[in-house]
Amino acid sequence: MKNIHKKFPGVYALNSVDFELKAGEVHALLGENGAGKSTLIKVLGGIYHPDQGQIIIDGKEVKINTVMDADAAGVSIIHQEIMTVPEMTIAENIFLGREPKTKFGTVDFKKMLSVSQELIDGFGLEMKASRKILALSIAQQQMVAIVKAISINAKIVVMDEPTSSLTDSEVDYLFEIIEKLKAQGIGIVYISHKLDELFRICDRITVMRDGQYVGTKVTAETTRDELISMMVGRTLDNYYVRTFHELGDVVLEAKNVKGGLVKDASFQLRKGEILGFAGLVGSGRSELMKDMIGLDPREGGEVFVDGKKVEFHGVTDAQREGLVLVPENRKKEGLLLKNSVGFNLTLAVLGDFIKGISVKKSKETEIINTYVDAMAIKTPSVNQLVGNLSGGNQQKVLIGKWLAAAPKILIMDEPTRGVDVGAKAEIYQIMNNLADQGVSIIMISSELPEVLGMCDRICVMYEGEITGVVDRKDFSQERVMHFATGGR
């Protein structure tokens, strides 16, 4: 890709960007949220048309104006949000839109099943092509997306944050598949914020910043610090920002909470504390929080705020007691993507500027501007649709929305998922400032380094129970993993 330009109203998304991919290599595309990575890939995939520039594949310039043009050119994109039809079978998803036909013009289901099964078996996947997608795990759906990409004879496969919902063992398996693709001469564009993954799987890394090409490094010849400096234009000397101090009284207590995945969980949260919740996928961390605040039905147990027993029946009840939840899935549970930045930032505090039919516009503007500045949200306007922002800026809007409610207790479920290192550092700084001000924070995270870096204590869950609570003086990855795998 040479000299690629793309403008949107108020935003220069790509400014003279170059990118090169060799056959049989894994080439990472790295940059902060809003750097232009997704836009560049959408140009390659025929979703956007560039204002200027060339795309050259196998030495020939190609015009990619539609997704079908991209397919014909051998380009396949596996998006972060997996695009499958749950009610259809694996085979039907693999051949969706290009089903083989019988001589009578009907769909040749027999051929579709047999060819799909051959592809699946070729990757060593233990799945039946006749199985419905809705019965598969996220990792298995990811593998189906890869099989589909190969079924169109793709020469170029783009993987956008492919490990964001995978366990460690599933990541290992994905990397085995990637090695097989490399051996077949397929070029892979790999987008991820997880630098450890890039050093493990990628041959080269291209860095983008503010819609521009910064540089390309051979992975074996660069360092984590050099890449971070290229991404953010500065050195992040103190990545995990934390001022530790004496903790205050207990502000939140859960006693023997049960419900759904949660079998029996008790813990205490103190004033000014950042309490981590660690555990493997399916351990019940998110479910425990939802049980506590009434989003899911609680089957037993008690919850106390400032020593007073409370019964929450949803978000409004919890907010009334000063407790808010920043959910894990910002797109489904946190934001209204087709509404503006300003609309989303004020959604939890409408009563602050609306009384009856009277709207105090100046107060609304004050709230919006306060949290756009406090969260360093990059947006051309507060009227910009949230869905048009990068993932990291969407996350900042979500956190800002709940900070506007001035909580005493803030539950943050995977607060930095899909967020670049620069935005992560900003979120850590905000969390530290809140703790300094006496706000109590529960941080659920699948990334052990950030839990170890940011928390005063860590509660570790396994199969719906808290198997251990680790004090800061005893922090180690090994100790947390001991409890996360069922140790007591």
C-alpha cells in the first residue's frame, strides 16, 4: 500500500501511509487507538475507498472498491467482532454468499459439508461442519473465521485483535494455526495491543500514529520501550501509576453471595482501595458483580454499603448508594453507539440538568466539557457519534459517563480491554487519582501484570468461589495463578 490518504469530516484518518507485506510473514500493525490502523485495513478490505494512493498485490496495482473486490484479490479480514450467523452451521457460514450449486441451481449441501469438513480437518480442528455456530466457543468461532478466509484462497489474511477473548491455551492453538498459514506462504497482517504477542508471533512491526506512518521494525531487532515510544511519541517511564497509602474503613462488603456461576463469595472493599479480581475465563468475576448490584438474580447472600444492608434491583438502585459499574462489553452494555459523545457522557446524570420539562443547557455543556477534558477524549466534536470513535476513545467515554455520577465505589470490568498502551497509562492515572481522592475501586482484569501493578489486594476466583486473597506484599504471578487454577 503506497501513499494512502483518507479524510472524514473533521478528521484526517490516513495521511500518506505506506505498508508492505511479504508472503509467509506475520506483519504487525501497531498504534494507539485512533492511529488509523482500522481505517487502513478497511481500505485494504474494500469497506472504505481511499482518497489517494495505490494498492499493489503480486506486483500489480488493484482497485478494491468493494468487499467482493477484496475477496477476488485474495484479501480476507477477520474482524475483532466475529462476523458469523449463529443459527447457521459451520459449513453454511464458511460458504455464506458463495454456496456451491447443483446442476438444478439449488444449494449443494452435500458438497458444502464435505469441502468444509476437509478444510476443518486440514487444520486439525475437532469440529463437525454440520454443527451450528451458536454451539461453539469464541475461540472455535475464531477458527471458523480463519477456515473461511482460507476457503476463498486468500493470500492476505488480516487478524484484528484475534486473542482479545481467548484463554492462554486457545492463544497457543491460534499461534499454531498461524504458523501453518505462514508455511503455506500466506501473508498475515496482525493487529494487537498485546506487545508480548507481537514479540512471540510477528516477523516485522509497523507503527502508526495520528493517521501517519512512523516506521517499521524487525521484531527481533527492537524492544518494547522503543515500540511504545514510537506509538505515543514519548516514553512511558511509569506505566503503572500508583500512589499507595493507608486504606480507610470498609465501604462495601459481600457475604456468601450466590447466583448463576457464583457458588459462594465473600469479600470486603476499603475506602481508597483498588481491589483486583483475577481468575480464568468463566471463574465468575463479572457474574459476582452483576449478582451484587441486581443485574442478575441473586440466589443468596447479603451486600452491605458503609455497614448498611442494601438490596439492589438494578443500576439505578446501586447508583443511589454511590456504586456504579463500568461493564466489560462497551458496545452491548455500556454505550449508545448511534448517539453523540455528549449524549453518552451525560446519560447517567440527566437529573443534574433536567428538571421536569426544563433543561439547563449550560450545566449539560459544563458536564460534557469536564469529562471530555478529564478523560482526554480525542473527538472532532462532542456531537460526534460514539460509534465513529476509536475503541480506546469509546472506552474513555464509557468511564467518563460513570465518573460524572461521582461514585464512592467504582467497579471496572476489563477497563483496558482493546485499548492501546498510551490510553492504558491514562486510565491507570485516572484510577490512581480517584483512589487518592478516597474513591474505592474494584478492578476485574484478565491481564495479570496490570492487576499486580495497580492493586492493593487481589481476590482470585475459581469456579464461582474466591479461592484466595493476596496482599500486595505477597504479590506474584505464580501465587495468583495457584489460586486461579483451584489452589487454596
